[in-house]
Amino acid sequence: MMNDQKEQIRDFLDMAAAYLSGGYLMEKTDRYVYNRNIQPSFIAGISAEKSAGSESAPQSDKFTHDVETLKSQSDIHQQNLPDTLEKIALEVHSCHACRLCEERKNAVPGEGVPRPLVLVAGEGPGADEDQTGRPFVGRAGQLLDKMLASIGLSREKNCFIANIVKCRPPRNRDPSPDEIAACAGFIQRQIKLLKPLVVLSAGRISASALLQTTVQITRIRGIWKEYCGIPLLPVFHPSYLLRDESQKTLAWEDMKSLCRHLVDLNEDYKNETSELRAARNI
Ligand code: SF4
């Protein structure tokens, strides 16, 4: 028997075992993984109609992840439905795939609009995010919101904000490579579903994880890269800018670069921001 045939049979058996025992199938990398830690009551139950609707939802339909609402929609038999943001959020909230689950108050899947112009990928939740379950809500988050607003972007209108790891590393330490690897499937799936025009990668951890290489953010910030065919711009993390205000000039150059890129990619954004760009000389 050929190796790829053996792989197929193993995948099939994994799926069958999970289905029969009420477990959960989590698509990580390109294989199904049986996550034994997830309780059946947490399994996502988004109707087929809702799933299809989320694909074509207008930008104003902001995605938020009200956990209780998601749980109330749970239906164990719907685990084979197409992937959705809600399904990912529910998996994140019940995930125990790495040690970061041990001290979290809330997991933080992300929030914003479907089909965003920009997906902002940060590193991981901090204390405020852990407390609220929302991404980028502390001082760094407020700075991020201001930076986005300066070029006509916001999480309410045209962005989605997420992190590489969805649970807070204790004492705000860097997430370790195994924690990043354990969580990578979530942001990969979010990007695949959201299809942003651009990924804004905030900080070294985010850029390294998405570009799959060890990078120094000071060397690559402002230099356009690519993630799975999507333009990716590495930038300083807002918390770094709070610590070193002298870098804000470079950060503004990066935002202008992002703005110009979006103008080339999206006619609506170009028209909506024409006055703003003129006023700011972009
Ligand atoms: S950080 Fe990611 S992989 Fe680790 S427990 Fe949280 S959701 Fe799961």
C-alpha cells in the first residue's frame, strides 16, 4: 500500500473515531485532529443557512463572539458543516491544545467585519484582553484604533483584529514556539475565511509566525511581504510604540504605505478616503 493511501485511511479513521465518540474534529494544517479535551456541549452549531450567509455578509455585519449565544446554538451533528468564524470562536473558547489555557480568564478569538480590507494580526492577548475576551482593548489597542482611524480604517467598518495566540501568555511573556504552533491553525483558518485584502502583521512574533521565519521587526517593518498570496505588511506592535515614541514617525510611514496599497486594491476605499488622504498628504 502506498504511503498516501495509508495517510488517507488514517485520516478517515481519525474522523470516524471522533464522530462516533462525540469528540471534535479540528482542522489544523491540512489534517484532522481529534481534540479529546473539547466537551461535546461546546461543539459549534451554526446552521447551514447562517454559514452560507456569513460568507456573503456585508462589511457592516460586525462579527463578535458572544460565547453564550454560540453555545446556545450548539448541535453536535453539525460538525461537518463548512468552517465559519463562529465555529472557530467556539473552538478557541474551549481549546486546551497548549498550556496557555491554564491561566486564561477568557480566550480571545478576534473581532471585526467579515471580508475586511485589513486583517490585523497581533501577538497575543494582554491583561485587558484576557479580562474582556476582546482583542486590542488596552492602551496598545487604543493606539492601534487611532492608527487605523488615521487612514480611514476601523474594526467596526473594514478591519478584523486577531492574534497569533488566542490566550494570554502569563505575565505577558512571548508565546513559545510550541504554543504558536498549537494555535496556528486558528489564525490560518480565520485568514482563509476572511480573505482580507491585506494582512497587517503587528510585531516580531506575528511576522515570524506568519512568514514562518525568524525575523527582526526592525529589519522588515515597512517592507511588503506575502502570506498565502495576500500582501502582508510587518509593522511595529503598538505596545512597542508606547514604549518608544520616537518610532512613531516610522509607524506613520507604514500606515501611509498601507493606505496607498489599499487605494490601489479597492475603489470604494479610494473614494471614501480621498479627502482624508488629501488632508494628510498621503
Ligand atoms: S493559545 Fe491557542 S492553542 Fe493554546 S489553548 Fe489558547 S486557543 Fe488553544
